[in-house]
Amino acid sequence: MSDSKKIHQPIPTLPTGQAHPHPEPLSGESYSAVELMPAYRVVILDQRKLPQHERYELFARVEDVAEAIRSMMVRGAPAIGISAAYGMVAAAVAARGDAPSFLEAMQKADAVLRAARPTAVNLAWALDRLKPAIAEASSLDYAMRAERVAQEARALHRAEVAACRAIGALGAPFVPDGATILTHCNAGALATGGYGTALGVVRAAHAAGKKIRVLACETRPYLQGARLTAWELAKDRIPVEVIGDSMAAHFMAKKQIDLVVVGADRIAKNGDAANKIGTYGHACVAAAHEVPFYVAAPWSTVDLGCEAGASIPIEERSERELSHFALPDGGDVALVPDGVGVRNPSFDVTPAALITAIITERGVVQPVSGGELAKLATQ
Ligand code: MRU
């Protein structure tokens, strides 16, 4: 089929409401980015298919969970961490033999997952957090090992949802009644264990009865804003409109944006924050127009081992994500002439000086500095 024929294909408008296969999703929603099924299989909502299809895939192998993370089937820093934790449960089910063999298999699984995506520190954080439980599991009977790892992974998932709710409660007072909020990418229930970080603030403000509306930047090239943020806010009947990434400055200049709230993939010790590519540009424009710029993120996103934003690894994704437009039938169409190169860094770093406040479940960091962030480190 020629490219011109592909681009004119109608986008299928299938119903999105497939029933969630988990009897009691820890997300607390009717949908979930990731859950652990009763028989230790990992269920992941294929976010690449939204908003056309709400389709869940089941995984029993750690390599497949790692591939789901790599391929953006599941994405968003906290959701990546939770998926990795559940991937380790799958690895524990498959691991055989005595304690040293079990630990060796778990170490291999850890390495496979750790390498899946580089920028979101939540991935390494979740794997590090599981280590004591894995060590304990190695001394248990075979039948109990996976359950011990699963207990820890579920506890981590529950704690991440609770963190999102706390972030929402602490962030909602920063949202004036009647506000228009700009957000970038998707830092919602789909990007976390449930409820969301930036969208947790939005949800909590809406639940408090404030008449708010959201401008969701479409977020080229993966369109997390257009496809995912719009999907989950519309589901909750929170007013949302999608804008092109390059339109944010126009709306700020017209005083039609009251605040910006975004998530983060890694926050360095000095308060610099990495988030989806384009976030830094919004922060510069917000500063120029004196619009408050908030970063909402759980403590699992804070990397005190990383001195400053310049040390945060920035993922470069495939050129094709940018040079081609993906179509719902699985094909794609070229947007860039053949032979012309493209650059596709997936994240950028917003310096602490441009961030009005960082909202975490441990408290609000304001003004944003290494000293203020360090005050929450011991909690
Ligand atoms: O490439 P993605 O979709 O994983 O990037 C996600 C983001 O940049 C989010 O804003 C960030 O992970 C925060 S999620 C609460």
C-alpha cells in the first residue's frame, strides 16, 4: 500500500472500555497501566493503542516485561518502576534451584530490566527496593519465593498510589479556582500506579470543586498528551483541550494559562528536573510570562546520587518515531524526506531556577534548591 493511501485511512473508532482483567486493580481505577494478576502474571495496558483501543496484554516472562517497557507499551516513570518490580516477580516464578541459583537468575533479570530505559530513575529505584526481599526469598521454599517478592512489589505499587494522592492533596492549593492549567506529556494514572502526579494535582483540585480546565500539549513525537492525558481526563469528565506543543507560548502571552504542572523522570540533588522533551521550553516561556511552573513527582523520582541535571542520562529514541507518523493499523507514513537525518532526544532538563516548587508526597520544596530538597531526604 502506498503512503498516500495509508494517510487517508479512517481512524477506527472502536469502543475503548475493555474490562480490566484484574479483579481488584491497585490503581483504584477502572483501568490500570500495570497490575500483578493472581497467578503472578503481569498485566499491562498497551498505551501505544490508546485512544483507539483499550487492550491489556499478559506477560509471564521478565524479558517480555522489559520489552514492554522498552517499546513504550507501558511508560511514565513510576509505572515503569512498578512494571519492573512485577517483572521481578515473573523472574522469581521462573527461577529454579538452590539459593545461589535463584539469586543468580534474579540478578540477570534485574540487569535486563535495568537496561530497558535510562532516564526514569524510578526503574533502578524499584529494583533496588526489591533487593532485601529477594535475598530473604532465596532462603524460603521454592513455592514461597515468588510470593515474598510479590508482597514487596505490591507494597511498592500501593505506596506509589498513596504518594500520588498525597501529591494531589499538597498540590491542589496551588491551583486557583477557575484556573487554566498547562501540562505536558502524560503524568497521570497511566504513567503511575494510579491517580497520577501532575494529573493528581489536577484531579485533587477538581475534586475540591474548583472550576478548572486543562490544556494538554500534544507532546510530539509520541503524543502522550493528545492520546493519553486527554483520554484519562475526558474519562473523569475534567475539562481538557489539546494544543500543539508550539502553541503554549501563544496562550501564555495572551494570559490564558494560569499555571503549569508537569511530572518528572529524575530530579537531581540540586533540584534540576528531567521530564519529557519540550518541558524545558515551557519552563522558559512560563518564566518570561511570570506563570508559576510546578513539578509534581514522588520521592522515588528524586536521585540524590545525581548532583545536577547535566549528569542525568537522556534517552535518544529511534529516528523513526520522529521521521514517521504511526498509523492505527500498525503502519506508518514518512514525514521527513528520505535521506534526511533527525534527532530524537526523549527528555530535557529544566533547571531548578525555573521551577516554582517541587511537589512530593513528603512535602513541597519551595524555593527549589539542593538545601530545601535535602530537608525532605531524611523523612
Ligand atoms: O517517555 P515517557 O512517556 O515514559 O515519558 C514520560 C514523562 O516524561 C512523564 O512526564 C514522567 O515520566 C512523569 S510520569 C508521572
